Amino acid sequence: MSDVPELVPARMINEFEYCQRLFYLEWVQSRFEHNQDTMEGIYVHRAVDAGGGRMGEAGDPPFRKARSVELSSQRLGLIAKADIIEQKDGKVVPVEVKRGRPPAHGPAWMPEKVQLCTIGLLLRDNGYECTEGQIYFAETRKRATIPLDDTLIAHTLQLVEALREVAASPSAPAPLVDSPKCPRCSLVGICLPDETNLHVGRSAAAPRRLTPRDSAARPLYVTEQGARIGIRSGRVVVTKDREELQQLRLIDVSQVSVYGNVQVSSQMMRAAFRESIPVCWFSYGGWFQGIAEGLPSKHVDLRRRQVAIAAQAGLPIAQSMIEGKLRNSRTFLMRNSRSDVKTVLDQLKSLAETVGESESIESLLGMEGTGARLYFSKFSSMIRDESLGSFDFNGRNRRPPKDPINCLLSYVYALLTKDLTAVAIAVGFDPYLGVFHRPRFGRPALAVDLAEEFRPLVAESVVINVVNNGEIGERDFLVRAGGVSLTQDGRRSVLSAYERRLDTEVTHPTYGYRITYRRVFEVQARVLAAHLLGEIPGYTPFMTR
């Protein structure tokens, strides 16, 4: 247990009593997400967090009230920040502020009681007389008095011992099964309790739709050359030559993507880092060149497993990903082709059924390449006849793309890679260390791996739709030195179509609930993480029906 910190925070004892897995994810792996409940908690704590009042040592002259008081004890191995400490008749009374209401069956929930008891024990160890504490519930504006009796103290101390044992474990405890605690938990989208339990057979029930709904925040794309992105009074401001082009609230921005010669101020970068907003850079033509975020994820265990798997045992995961890509390509072609493609569909099906027989990454690359050639040989069959003249397509080419379809494909693939790079970083991966693609030439290999199953469903779907719907035409392309690029208006049209596709809801084939593609990206990355951490037996790709 030498790696476990000497001092256990009182709040972590609260979390441990509530859910041991929540405690492990939050304290040991340093993973956290806010939800409405946690944000409301911050709001109701705003007064006590500001501090105030004086509290001397035990035996000093009496005091009335002190806020945000830090206490610790090496003997107990505990540390806490008490919301309020009051002194009455020579005794001190800790008061904890909670956002909700008390339970119907008693004065307070047990997690709140043990947190309060921890503070009481710390006060006693520091020489104060403390026999009870109080919990203030903001919703009812009433206090509940909790006696610090022998039973509660014994339970709290037993929790601390059990907590240290769990904290020393190399892996997180199993998720709760069908628990009513899960839906309101802020870490439910990280934990994926029902999804994990389904994979290992702990529960036969269909997974509940617990993953958080998409945030209202959306990516900000800036393609205007010479523009500057700054921040003023919590609002992102885009200007050019001192003229304001756009303004929106920082809380409404999930990503910032800049194309070509666009400047981002230091103040904006710091705000983005603080709010975990990735800033992505693209070339003028749309090549994904870099990403900036705040401090890296503290999920070191995941990156250790990622390195080990990438070096020794990544083939089964890569096989699943490529099977997903081949099956999704076949489904997309079958649904959208305007001619007879049965032969190619049969060949793609056969390839998908045999990828598990590949004996190396090299042989799997060969199968993936064969599948791509078959698929793209019939790609033009999905384009409407009236558009074929302007959008002739004779196979995949790149750098620079030689025709409008390849230009569109390259542009949207870069967007997909950008989003999955951001997701990989957010989950805690190293995006450059893949299981299928090799980490060469600065390529975010894991992001490209994760993108494989989504190429037909998202990227190629966007291309076919913008062409067939007339959103993109000959006017939206520039031809220079044998290469084709999008105009400013063309880029805007594609970006709009891409974001619409990400907002499309789809039924997850494994879990049965409806979520957007934007959320599917994160779910699949977390499924991969759960597999690498040994929580589930394998990686299941997203394959549409």
C-alpha cells in the first residue's frame, strides 16, 4: 500500500461509501466529469468556499463561526476541508452543506454521515471537543443533526481501512449492477456500468440509456484567413481587421478548429485549457496538423496498458476494427448504390468473415487494402446520374487530391481524425500509439484506428449526401497544378453537413439505446479503454444494421 497517499480526503470516504468504483475512478485514476448535480453543488458552496471567520487552536479564546477550514491528522491518515465549523458551549460543531434534500427514512444519507464523522474525528484529534455534526440541505434549507456515536465512528474507520485496500489494487472495482445510483452519477459516461456488465455477463438486462446526452456546446470552425480569435468577458470573439465577425459564449464551444492563417490569442488558449476545450489546427486546404489541450490526462494506468497492448497483443483489436469497417462499408454500399454491386458485396462479406484468420498486422493491412479497393471501385455507383459529370471518380488518390470526390473525402477524413484525436485524449489514451496503424510521420495512429469503422458511416456518408443533395457543386472547387481544393464557401458547406451528421441519432447495435454519432465516438473509445484495462473481454466495433 506504499503507493497510496498518506492522507485520505473526507470527500473520498463519502464517494467510497456511495460506490467503490466511483471512488477508484475519481481518486486513484483522477478522472472526473461535471454534471448538473455537481455544478449545483459548486453553486450552493460558493459562500462557504469563499472562506471567512477565525478559528484558533484548541484552548484559544472562543470563536463563533469559520468557513472552509482545512484539517488533517497524520495519526488518522485523514484530511478534510470543513464547510463550516461553529462553536457552542465550548464544543465545536462541523456543518456540511449539501445541495439536495434529506432522505425520507432518516436525517441524512450514509455517505454524508461518514464524511461528517471524518471531520469530527479530525477535530477531536486536533484537540477540540466534538460530539455531533450537522448537515445543511440547501433544497429544504434545514439542518439535520448527526450524533458522532461509537457505531458511526467504527463504521467510518472500517471504511478508511477498506478504502486503502481498494486504492492499492491495480484495477477498479466492478460496476454496480442495475443500481439506482448510476443515472445521477457524474462519472456514468466514463464508468459505463450497464455496458461493462453486459459484456462480462453480470447482467442480462438491456443497458439503460445512462450515457450523458450531448452537451449544447458545439465546435467553432474559423476558416476566414487573417481572422483572430480572442476572449472577452467569457465570450469568444472572432475578428478581422478590427471588425467583429462572430461572438459566442465560451460555454457554447466544445472545440476550436482553425484553418490556415488564423491567430488564437494567449488569453483564449488559457481559457480553452481551463475548460478542457481542444484547439485544433488545419492547413488552409484542410490537413489536420495539430491539437492543443491543457495538461494531459492523469489516467496513467490506461496508457501503460496501451503501450503493452500495442507492443504485443494488438492484433485481435485491430481485427475487430477492420471487420467493423468492412461490414459498414458493405452496408453503406448496399443501401446507397444505384447499380448492381452484388459481386462486390459478396466479396466484402467474405473478407469481413475472414479477417479473424489474419496472422499478423501486415496480412490484416493487405485484407483492409483489398476491401478498400473493392469498395471504392463501386463508390461512384452511389452518386446520382445528374452529378456524375461533375463528380467523376476513378479510385482513391490524395496529396493533393486529383478530383472533387477525393478532395471531399480527404477533407472529411481530416475532420473525423480530429474528432477522434480529441476523444482519445479526453479518455486518457496516447492518440499516437495505435494497434493497427503504425505511429509514423506524426500520424495520430490510435485516432486513425478508431476512425476506421466510422469512415463509411460518417465521412463517406457526408460526401455522398452533399454531392447528391446539391449542397456542393463545381463552383465550390479550385483546380491548381493538377490538385483540387475547396473554396471558402465549399468548406463551410462541408463543415455544416459534417456537424449535422454527428448530430444524427442512431441506435447503438450492442447496447440498444439511441445516441448521436458524436457520443458514439466517445462510447467506442471508452469500450476500448475498458478492454485494455481488463474490464471486458474484447473490443466490439460499432456496426450498423
